[in-house]
Amino acid sequence: MKLTYSNQLDGFDPDERYRNPEHFDKPEAGVTSVMVIGDWPQVVDAYESVGVDVSVKEGARVQVVGTDNQAELERLIAGLRAENNAIVFLVDGLKTGEMVRPETGELAICLFDAFESAHTSLGELTKERDDLASTVDELRSEIEALKKAAVAQTADEAGEVAALKAKLDEAQVPYRANASKESLERLVADLSKE
């Protein structure tokens, strides 16, 4: 397998396999030849040390407009690389489930703060959801208890209505079949007055 190490942003050959040399840590297995575009001596040395054929091609020069000072250009590039490394550090931590605040990198720290705020909000929403679920469970328990009490009360009341109707039947007092308990009680009370 042939690999090309380049940090280019466009102009990729669809038949080639590319890797970004900025993320290089060790040679990949099964590689037979490597093309390195730009100045990446660690990539070249690592592959040559394992006997892989390496060729180097000079990378395209990027001209930064607005500065003729090489030291300023190097400082800008170093700052961009540091920012990139801080973002990679943040993302790697997030992938493992840890939120670790980067020590440097304005953008990385800003992203960390945004993620931390979202994480805090998500935690609060989760707690509210759990509290509501607990409240719903309590309400369901109360409803079940009320249903059981209503069934028991209905059964007790049905027994009392049957006893009242039995007294009225014995005294041969007419009443409506669907008479309420209260009207039956009045009729039975009238019996004792006679």
C-alpha cells in the first residue's frame, strides 16, 4: 500500500491514500512506499527506519500577505499549530468522556466553555426529568390507592344499600330500584316513626 503524507486542503488524487503528517505518531503496517509532501522529517525517519521506500516532495509555499518578516510568520504558524493542538486535546478528551480544560488556545478554551455550559444544562434537564418521573410515579401510586379505596367504599355502600332494601322489603314499603342510599335511609327512618 502506498501512502501520501500531506497537510494540503485540496487537489487530492482520488486514487491515492492520504494522511495528515501533523497527526503522525508511528508508521502504519502494510505500507510499501510513502510520499511525503513538505518538510516532515519525523515521518521520513520513521518509515525509513522500518525499511519502507520514502520519497520527499517539496510542499507548496504559502505566502502570507501583510508580512515580510519571517519571524512574525513563524510566530503566526506556531500560534496556529498551538491552537490546533489545543483543539485536538479538547476533542480527544471529549471522545473518552472527559471534559478537560485546555491550558492554551483561545478557540479551544471558548469551545470548552460552551461544551461545559451545555453539559451543565443537560445535567439540570436530566435532574428535572428524573424528578418529574418520580412525581409521576408517586401520583400513580396515589391514584391506585384512591381506586382501591373507592372500590372498597362502593362495596361497603352496596352492602348497606342491600340491608336497607331488605328492611323495606320486609315492611313491604315500595321504593325505586335505582333509589339512592339517602332516600332509602329516609324511608327506613320513616318506618321507625310509624
